[in-house]
Amino acid sequence: MEIVKKIINGDRRAAAKLITLAENDFDKAEDILKELYSYTGNALVIGITGPPGAGKSTITDKLTKSLRKQGKTVGIIAIDPTSPFTGGALLGDRIRMQDLSTDPGVFIRSMGTRGHLGGLSQVTQAAVKILDALGKEVIFIETVGVGQAEVDIVKVADTVVLITMPGMGDDIQIIKAGIMEIGDIFVVNKADKEGCERLITEIEMMLDLNQNGQWRPPVLKTIATSDFGIQELEREIKHHLEYLKESGELEQRRRESAKKEIFDIIQEKWKEILADSVSNEFLNEIVTKVVKRDEDPYTAVKKISDILMYSYTQGGKK
Ligand SMILES: Nc1nc2c(ncn2[C@@H]2O[C@H](COP(=O)(O)OP(=O)(O)OP(=O)(O)O)[C@@H](O)[C@H]2O)c(=O)[nH]1
Ligand SMILES: [Mg+2]
């Protein structure tokens, strides 16, 4: 396939086009992704997550610049939070990474969290593969760690860097809420602000309580805007990668990531079949019956499943 050849030869425009296709019409992208798959699996994937404004983009930018100095190529997938809470992030990200966007060794792609027909997680995983096949050696996924969907996205990364900052009021609550356990490396950014040491202590204490597995996440201090602590962060990322390889956890993680991807795709596919083969009218009727106790939800599901299976075997949809 022409586009596959182009991507593996480093054609950025072809890569950008395929990501757009995956966003707009996943079924069509799928045929190309199938062929691309054997050219993937070489990149190191780093998830950068944390509360809005913690410094994720600034840190990604600094790490990228350092990697570029070492001759490594980099891909960045920034998931733009489209909630009003963090609105305007897109412009901010663009401005902060402007000088990177002219570097042919760096590929930056922003993706919205809404309006995906194909499911964000599935599309992000496709984008990672596309950048991987394009030859990017390190791929960053930046996403705000506030919702389950965003947390799910970085779970596919080899290493997850959880960035936080002092002065968020009840700081620790934000990291406690579900994302704590996914951090392999903790960063307290904005160490130039008050409350940094206290936050570090709180995180350390929490890690002591939640210690599971052999890897004890380090807690680092950075001032991203002035490069302070960035080198150490880089060292820790390398250290974590070594640990992953030596302990066999890299393989385990990649297995889990593949499994998650398979299930994401199954879910999206069946959702599509559901939307295509069962009308809202019919669904509403069933719901009414269930509410009135004319039917139980289990039988309702059985009836819907029968329709789905029929649709599937009739080849109405893949
Ligand atoms: N004082 C101080 N400001 C910082 C530091 N790091 C980043 N900033 C500033 O904090 C603001 C937010 O930084 P970003 O890197 O955009 O944060 P982010 O986590 O990517 O933000 P979202 O993507 O909007 O969630 C910017 O104005 C940065 O210049 C730091 O270490 N100290
Ligand atoms: Mg950002």
C-alpha cells in the first residue's frame, strides 16, 4: 500500500493524513493500520499526565529538546482537554512547542477529547503506532489526568510520569483520585512555589502506604521553566526502562496494552453494530417494558444480543 510505504519512509504528511483518517473514519483507517502493524513496536512510549496546568507540556518540551540533542527522534501526542475547565490549552500547547514544530525530528499532534467517532483510546493507540512506524524513537502522550478516560489512555505507555504541583489547595486529593497507582515516576513541578516540600512528603507517605510491586516510584522536584530537575527526570525515565526490561515487566505491560487495545476495538465495533442494527425506537420500547416490569433487563439484553448476532453474521457490518 502506497501510504504505508510513505509512512515507513518517514513521510510526515502521510502520517498526519492517516491519523486524521483514524479520527474521522476508523473503519477505513483500519485496513491501512493492519498493514502498518508489522512495522511498529520499536518506540518507547512515555505517558505524561497530571492535573491541568501542572507543567506537562513544558516538561514534555524540555525532555524532547534534550532527546533531540542526543539525536533521538520524538513524537508527541497531546490530548487536548476540551472541558471548559482547561479550555484554551490547545493554543497554549502550540505556543510552547512552537520551536519544536519546525524540527523534522519531532512530530507533534494534538487530538481533541470529544467528537471521536472511533473512541479516543482506540484512536490514540493508532496514532502511537503511526508515529512508531514513522520512525519516532520516543513517543510522548500528554493527557490531563482528571477523568477515567484520560487515565485509560496513558495506561498504554511503557512509563507513566505523573506531574503535579504545589498550591492546588487540597493538593493530594487530586492525585489520589484514581491516578495515583498509574504513576511510575512522580514529579512535583513548580518547585519555585511554596508548598513543594510538603507535597513531596505527602506523596512519599502515600507511596509508602500503597507500595506494591518491586518498583518504588521516585518523587522528583522540577522547575520546568528553568530546566531544574529535568536531567534527573530523564535519568529516572531511563532507569525505569531498564527496570522494565530486566524484570520482564515491559513484556507484561505490552501484553496488557495489546489486550486493552483488543477489548477497546471489540467495544467500539459492537457499539457500532448496535447503533446500526437496533433503532432508538426499539430500544425505547424495551426500556419502557423493563421500567413497567413487563420484561426483565436480562431478557431484554438477550433479545438485543440476538439482533446483534444476526446483524453480525449477515455481514451488515464487519
Ligand atoms: N513558576 C513556574 N511556572 C511553571 C513551571 N512549569 C510550568 N510553568 C508554567 O505553568 C503554566 C502551565 O504549564 P503547562 O506546561 O502548559 O502545563 P500543562 O500541564 O501542560 O497544562 P494543560 O495542558 O493546560 O493541562 C505555563 O504558564 C508554564 O509556563 C515551573 O516550574 N514554575
Ligand atoms: Mg499541556
